[in-house]
Amino acid sequence: MKKVFIIGANGFVGGYLIKEYIDSGYEVIAGDTSDSFRYDYDVKYEKINILDKENIARILNQYKPEYLINLAAISSVGLSWKMPEQTINVNCIGTINILECIKENLPECKILLIGSSEEYVQKDTPLKETDVLDANNPYGISKIAR
Ligand SMILES: NC(=O)c1ccc[n+]([C@@H]2O[C@H](COP(=O)([O-])OP(=O)(O)OC[C@H]3O[C@@H](n4cnc5c(N)ncnc54)[C@H](O)[C@@H]3O)[C@@H](O)[C@H]2O)c1
């Protein structure tokens, strides 16, 4: 059974994504900063903080997942104005920590990072990843910077 490790699992997207992976036959390991998992799925849960490289490395080496999805973020524009430093730390430094830990410990692991429409010039038609980048808030800037 393929293993996927989902960080930021207690958030809005985590609740849906974990179900998709379970239904598709994956073993899911969920991680977030809280002591416990908030969703009612039968998966392993680990307390993890992506600002702590040793914590990430220990858990990666324990489970050795084939896939890692990073949902962990300060994930709203409003919050990013209230906590700009924390937004850059979690969204940028946290992402770098994960990438460094994967490179050092589990180089075969495939990683998915999540972007945002806030990275781009807003328009009425659907956005493409090739569109011009132009964030005007700390959240969008942190997503471009990763
Ligand atoms: N929900 C959306 O509509 C949407 C749209 C575009 C992009 N995204 C992106 O998708 C991802 C998931 O979004 P969401 O709506 O589930 O966000 P969310 O805010 O609901 O969940 C984020 C989770 O990350 C966790 N987290 C925060 N700091 C952490 C840290 N230091 N270490 C570990 N975990 C930490 C939080 O505890 C939370 O459970 C985010 O990267 C977000 O920017 C979401």
C-alpha cells in the first residue's frame, strides 16, 4: 500500500483530501500542530510543526512515505495582514524546511505544494500558472516566494 503523509491535515482541505486518499487505497499519515486529529478517519496522526526541522525529519524517517502533501499554511489574506512574519515563516521557511528534510532523508519522496490564485493578477477568466505574478498581500507574496 502506498503511503502519503499529509501535513496541515486538520485544516479545511485536509478533511476532503484525506478521504480521497483513503478511498483510493492509500495509507494516510496525517500531521498538524494540534495534539489530536480533528477528523473522524481511521488514520495515523502525528503532531508536527514545519518550523521544526528535527521534528519533520524524525517523522519522515519513522514512516518513509512515498508522497508528501503540504497543506500547512497561514492560509488567509486577512490573517496574513495580522501576522505577516508568521505567514512568511510558516509558508516560506516551513516549506523550505520540508524540502530540505526530504532532500536529506527521503529523496525519492514526491512532494505536492499548494499555490493560490492570490499569487496572480486577478481577472475574470480562469487563471493559468503561466499568468503574470502580482500579489498585493503577505499571503500571496508568501505563496509566490515558496
Ligand atoms: N481553502 C482554499 O480555498 C484554498 C485555496 C487556495 C489555496 N489553498 C491552500 O491550500 C492549503 C490548505 O488550505 P486550507 O484551507 O486547508 O487551510 P487551513 O488554514 O484550513 O489549514 C491549514 C492547516 O495548517 C496547519 N498549520 C499551520 N501552521 C503549521 C505549522 N507550523 N506546522 C504544521 N501545520 C501547520 C494549521 O493548524 C491548519 O490545520 C494551504 O496551503 C492554502 O494556502 C487553500
